[in-house]
Amino acid sequence: MTASVDARTTDIELKLLIDAIFHRFHYDFRGYAQASLKRRLTAACERFDCATLSQLQDKVLHDPETFPGLLDYLTVQVSDMFRDPAYFRALRERVVPHLRTYPSLKVWVAGCSSGEEVYSLAILLREEDLLDRTLIYATDINTGALRRAEAGVYPIDRIAGFTENHRRSGARTSLSDYYTAAYGRAVFDKSLKKNVVFSDHSLATDSAFAEVHLVSCRNVLIYFNRALQDRALGLFREAICRKGFLGIGTKESLNFSAHAQAFEELDREQRLYRKRGDA
Amino acid sequence: MSAQPSRPGVSAVAVGASAGGVEALIRLLSALPADWPAALLVVLHLPRDRPSLLVDLFAPRCALRVVEAIDKEPIVPGTAYIAPPDYHFLVEAGEAGEPPHAALSVDDFVQYSRPSIDVLFESAADVFGPRLAGVILTGANDDGAAGLRAVRRAGGVGLVQDPDEAHASAMPIASRDAGADFVLPLAGIVHWLQSQHEAVSP
Ligand SMILES: C[S@@+](CC[C@H](N)C(=O)[O-])C[C@H]1O[C@@H](n2cnc3c(N)ncnc32)[C@H](O)[C@@H]1O
């Protein structure tokens, strides 16, 4: 984008573009954190050959091909299996013992991207002998990512990293038990997703849809401003059963949220929380 | 070298460092008083995937409060915020009457780096404008040059460690060549930062 457009003008254009997308496509990015959104849309300008965000707005409104591609700039599809192994270790040690006491379980992975976090949890629950009685809701707004999540196929060159993370998460099995490798790809075992429902759901515009025992929502809230974080956390608070559990990203915090009081810290470092009995 | 600023003191100083940066940062951070009137925002390139020990390393040597930047944490004077490993560290303007706050992202690598110095500097320039100084220290890549340009374009001050003195010279050279207000040895940079204190203190 041209350096001659001053920062304030860019801010105005950004707001107008986001409004246009909301009115035209009903995707609501109005409550997203501005700084990183601006960077990604600036990169999108280059990709779509636009000199300004206003030109990009023109294109997104008049060329139906543009929006699906732009969605990959508006949302960030970066994920890993067992990202932050210590988080999964803490889930095993601090949350699983409670989960065991329920005859059936529901887990919501909000902002699941291309599924890495979902398969990580499914494997962990299988190792703990809980997967058969668990229903997992895996939701995201990026339908392309959801399709990849449902497929459960990843490039083989990512497997070494996944395996190392899995091992460090306190694994009881070997990751290779869960996929077959073929033609440069690792295809994860279908039985892992037998009880997984993948669906399009926005934390910005949709409501809570079920009562669950655990919500895992990692590195999604960082993309929201405080008001939208509060909306999303409100949905989690509503969905999580009495004394149920919430896990968020390692560098995210409930401290700055209106809902902080509804949760108590279960593992401070790993950002695991438990809903208070009276919340 | 005793660059007493003829301008009002800065509200924030963004610092970027890479190879050799730990030692340089210790010298810089430990020289600032607890009541230093600005916030420090720090990106140091590190091997990813490792819990950052930087805060434990810096805090006991510093009078300033040293913390790892957490998403949405308010940015206040007298505190050094260190970018967590494997996250970009950005600054967001505060809403009505509130201070700016930290914002993190796991967006793709920029200049092969996450955290990226360019990402921090560009977003901080947007928020702090002329009340920001950018400092590029030792490092063996190009990260930070575009960021420092953004800082200066927004009216802020650009300082670069003298490449002859830096442990690794590539990063300071790239930033100097992109344009800097001061190219100084580390001691000179420290002095400039300390003078911000005098500029504000009675
Ligand atoms: C960085 S990824 C995190 C993936 C995974 N949770 C992890 O930690 O590895 C962020 C995800 O949030 C999704 N997302 C963004 N806005 C959302 C919204 N309003 N509702 C639901 N998901 C959203 C994005 O599409 C993306 O897949």
C-alpha cells in the first residue's frame, strides 16, 4: 500500500471496509483488534493488487471471487497439534480427573481452525479412555479451515513437530498410532472424529448452543477487542456447566474481562479456569 | 553524544534486538530508574518453542518493572514489556481515556521472525506517533529497518546502535541505511534514554 496514505486515512478506510463486509457478507469483524487486522489487510491489498483499502472495498463488493480469499486474511489459520504441550499436560492432570466423574461429556473447541487442537484433544481423551463417551463441538467461522479440520489430513513434514509436542504433553501412546502416512500426507484415524461435530459458528454473532463440561478456546481471543472478548467469554460462561472448565491461550488472560469473577484459576500458568459454583 | 532532547520526552521506547541482544538489553534495561517516565517495549528474537526465561533474567537486574507482555495488558510508564516467544507483540490504542494496551498475534512470520521487530515498531508508531523512540540494537538480519522507518515517518525518533560496536552488525547497518536520527554506541543510547528522565523530571 502506498506510504503516502496517512495513518488516519487508513483507519477510516479500514472501518469502512469492515462495515461493508458486515453489511454485504454478514461476517462481523467490527470488534477485532485493530493493529494486527490492519497489518493483514495491508498485506491483502498487495495480494489483490489494490493501492488502498478503499480500492479493496470496491473489489470485495463488486467481484464475488474476492471475499472468500480475503477471509484468509481476516482470520488467521495458524495452529499446531499439542501447541504448548504443558497446556495439554495440565488438562490431563488437573481437568481429566474431574471429567472422569461424568457419565457423558461435551467439549467445545471454539475457533478450531484446521483441526489440530481438535485432534489433539481427541487423542488425549482416547488415551484417558474418555473419548467414547465424549461429544466434541468443533467450531470456526472459516469454512475452508473447517473442511480441512473435518478431513484430518496434514502434510507429513508437520508430523515431527506434532510428535514432539505430543510426547511432551504427557502422552501415554505414540502419535503414530493415530495416523497413516501416504503420499506425503498423514491421514488421521477416522475413529477420532466419530463423535466430533464440525460447524460454522461465530463468537461475534452467534449464541451458545449447548451445555458443555469444557471449552477450549486458544489464540482466538487475542484477535478480539475487549468488548468482543467479553461477548465470547459470556457465551462460554453460559455454555459451561456448573463447575465446568475453560482453557484459553497461554498469553491470553481473563484478568481484563468483565467475566473474570465468574471463574477461578485452576492452573494459572496454563490458563485453565473453573467456573464458580455460583456463576 | 549528550543528545539532550529539544523535544518533549517520549511516552514509549520500542527496542529490537537479535543475535547478541541479551547482553545489550541487560545493559540498557538495568541503567534505567524505577520511575523512568516511559514504557519500554522489547522484541528479542529467540529460538521459538522455548519458555522465555528473559523476564527471570532481566528482572533481578533492573529497577524497572519487567514483565512478559500479556494480551490486553495496559502499557504504563516505568515498565518493560517483553514480547513472549512465538507471538507478535503489537500495541493498540486505548479506548476513551484508557492507556494503550498490548496485543498479541500468532500471524505468520514477518522477516522470518515471530515476534517481529517491524510488527511491534509499526503498530507502536501508529499509537504513539511523535511520542515514540525506536531503538535497534545488535542483530544478524534485516528485521527492524522497515519498523524504524515507520517510527520516524510518524514523527518519532530513531536510534541505532553503532554497527562497529554491536555484537552482530547486519541489523544496525540495515536500520542505519534506512535512516536513523542517532547512531550511537550502547552507552550513548543509554544516556539518551536516561536524558528522557531529566527532560520530564523537575
Ligand atoms: C490462530 S487460530 C487458533 C487455532 C487453534 N485454536 C489453536 O490454538 O491452535 C484462530 C482461529 O479463530 C478463528 N476465528 C476468528 N474469528 C472467529 C469468530 N468470530 N468465531 C469463531 N472463530 C473465529 C479463525 O478462523 C481461526 O481459525
